[in-house]
Amino acid sequence: MGINDQILTNARLVLDDEVVAGSLVIKDGHIAAVEQGPISLPGVVDCQGDILMPGMIELHTDNMEKYFQPRPKVSWPSRQAALAHDAQMAASGITTVFDAVSIGDVDEQSMRHGALGEMVASLEDISRSGISRVEHYLHLRCEVCHPDTLERFTSLLETSNLGLVSLMDHSPGQRQFVSLDAYRTYYQGKHRLDDASMDAFIERQLANSAQYSSANRQAIAAICRERGIALASHDDATVEHVAESVEYGTQVAEFPTTREAAVASHRNGLAVMMGAPNVVRGGSHSGNIAAVELVRLGVLDVLSSDYYPAALLDAIFRIAAMEDGYPLPRAVACATRHPAEAVGLTDRGRIAAGLRADLVRVREVDGHPLVQRVWCAGRQVH
């Protein structure tokens, strides 16, 4: 057997529709066989009855940013920052991550603006050099109301591993900020602006939105369709928003803010994504729809750790433990099979012969799931 070839036995395998006691044979980075029951051979890895599930796939996380700027006005060397983020992903059981970087942040003083190129380059660096633990793809979050968004977006189109693009509009009166009072409260608190400065900020954002939002949204969506890049909406709040997303050929509905938008997205074939922290905390920190309500409606398709990587595994098991939640295989699929299908990754996200050996060994201790081991393409990375 090769250096990373191995047999994992005495595990509870999370398959598409059931959990079975069995074993896995891993060869050349892929699952060579799925066997019922234990295998008794020298050198096998005894999983001691732990759960063995597919490696998780994260479509939307800005976790990397905190490593590039661990404190305000403190920048960290880019390779070290990217590798620290990569290690946290592996330790959380995430084996494929779509790293979200923002184009056109409405806050011109944000580190996102200045560090965009550096973050993209560092991801290419650690992937190309083979030193990353997990597989990284790029997720471009496009703020459509920003004057420079389209130009910056097109400049990054040839970036290797570009896998997802989302269309955001955080201008006053849009999506998450339908209420102007809520917009004022959020941004005035975030940027510590006095009333006059806040009024000027709102006026500037409204003008930018009127001039750029629609044109940028249409242009970026057209480019994604032409190039076959998966497209996501962001913070859709109404059925009209959903209809627009469908028209643009969107695959993923990121964080719909209302029940109506979530139900309409699911009905139209969009994969409805909600934040795992929303599940763990028992609701949205922004006052939007609770993720568990969408579970009860059967319309939550994808989970994202968003800003807290460890929340992804925790949310899966919380949903599976709900009286009116999902069975464990379906809950696991929200962070494995469903995100893979949404962005066209056909080689991972399930435990099945021929697929990548991206795996997480999980042990439940006092009702809490703990990551024991993680494999990415058959290589143990945690």
C-alpha cells in the first residue's frame, strides 16, 4: 500500500441515507471500497465506534481575514496568516474551503480593501506549493454598489481555483438593510460616525447604489454564466429578489433574511445557505430568520460556518438532535454533499467508492461532537 493508503475500521459510516457500522479502504487518495462490518488485518486503524463522515465543504467564510489583521492596524505576514487559517479549517473538519474575499467594501478604511490582492496571492501560494492541509477555492464577494467592483472583479477572473461569486448590496434600503434606521444604527456604531458624517455616508452610498448596483449585478452575472462560475445571491429578502436571482442563473441563496425568500429560493432550485452560528446561538444576530425555522420547514440545504469555523460541525449535530430536525445523514449533507452539488464538485462530499477520501472522524462526548482525525485526499491533516 502507498504511504497514505490505509483501512479505517470499526466506524459508524455516515452514508447518503443511513448510518452503518463498517470500514473504508483508502487508496491513492480515494475511497477504494466501503465495507459492511469490521476488517481484521494488520495495520488497520480502529475508529473505536466513532462516527466517520465526509469532510465538510465550506462555501462562505471570511475567517482568513482575522489572521491577516489580528488586531486593528496590525497586519500579519501573508503566508503565515494563510497557513494559520488553513490549519484551523483542518482542525474544524473542513477539507474544502471557499475563502470569501470582498471586492468593493463600502468602508474604504477596511483592511479588506487594501489586503485583497495579498489574500488572493497567499491562497494561490500555499496551494501551489503543496503546503496547505486542505483544498482552497476562491469566493469573490462583489459589493455591486461600489464604483470599482466590476474592474476589480474582472482583474481576478484568471485567478486559479476561482469557484464561487456572490452578489451583495449593502447600500441603504437594500436586502439586509431595508430599514434605514437599522442601517444607520449598524454603520454609525461600527464606524463611530457623528450624525452629520453618517448623513453624508448614507447620501454617498445611495448615489453609488443608484449608479452602479444594477449594472454591476447584470455584468458580473453574465460573466459568471459565460465562464460557468457558480453564482450566489446574498441576503435576499423578498420573492422579487429571488426572481431576480433566478433570472441571473444563481445556484446558491446565501443567508436569505426572511422565511418568504428562503422558501421561494428552495422552491426555485437554489441551495438555501444559512449560518451555522445562527443554529448554535439559536437565532440570527441581525434579527433575521432563524436557521432552525428553515430546518423545520425543510428548506435549509447548506450550512456555512461564516465567521466561526467550529460552528459547522456543532450545528450539524444540533440539527440532528432536534425533535423536528433532520436525520443525521441529511444534517451532514448540509455541510458535505449539498454544497458540493451546488458548486459542481462531483468528486467529494459523500462516502462512496471512487470519491476523494476527504473524511472526518467524530466522537460525541457529553452530547458534543469532537473532531478526532481529519483526512484530505487520503492524507491525515489533523
